[in-house]
Amino acid sequence: TKENYSKAGLSHILSVSGLHIGFIVLFLTSIFNLLKLKGKYQNLIIIFVVLSYIMMIGAPSPALRAFIMLLVVLLAKFYKRDYDLKASISFAFVTMLAVNPLYIHDVGFVISFACMCSIAVIYEPLYNKLKFLPRILRSALALSLAVQLGIVPITVCYFNYISFISIIINTIAIPVSFI
């Protein structure tokens, strides 16, 4: 099953990645909004739950990257500053390598940052090129395309394959995986 998911370009659904951290944050935020819990208490609970989850699963590098970027988002909100995705990615990259330079040899680390960099650089131009599509489909397709374009060199280098079907499958699978 794991090999089939990999060949289809869906292994990120099985591995703990930033996608899962995002799902947890979205779920908690939705609950807190229903309970009308806002501000620093909401953020502290989110940080505690996400950090506990990451520690429980063994702190894989993609989850740590997502956690550091989450901290940057929450600190930006707290200090009423603009959030800069590229700066957040850079901060997480430098922080993780400062703590453990050997992360550079971890394929999960490399793929995680390649995904984020491609989203930061390629997503918006692709989104703008796909104006003929409905907004929600345009967003999903642009995201999937951006990520795939960013990780193709890595999957070829590490795994010796390219999954052409993964763009279509991920456009459907990512929204469905949250459900």
C-alpha cells in the first residue's frame, strides 16, 4: 500500500507532514470559534496540542518545519505584524539546520522545504494563469501543480520516478483527506 501511494504521488497523506499539522490547526480553530475562544488562549492551546502531537509521533522533520512556521504565524498575529511566507520558510530552514545540520540528509526535510518553496514561488503565478477555472478548483490545481513542479527533481533523484497522475490525484485527494 505504501509503495502504491508513493508511486501515485500520495505518500504525503500517509506520512506526518505539514498537511497534517494544518488539519489539526484548522480543526482546533474551528472548535475554538464555535466556543468563542479567541486570542492568546486559543493560540497557546493550539501550540500545546500541536507540540504534544509532534513529540508523540517522534518529531519528524516535516512536522517540525510546520510547527516552526505555525509559531511564526501566531507570533505575527500576536504582534499585529504581516506574515511573510518566504521569510517563515527561511526561518524554519535556518533554525532546523542550526539545531541539527544532519537534517539536510533527511529526504523528508528536503521534500518538505521543496514543497513550501514551490508553493511560495510558483503557486500564485499558476493560480493567475488558471483564471478560466472556478476559484476552488483553480486553487487546488495550482497548489498541486506548484508542489509537483517543486518536488519532481527530488523524486527523480531519491526515488527514480516521476508520477504524472499525482497532479490530478492530489487535486482531489487533499481536500478529501481532510474530510
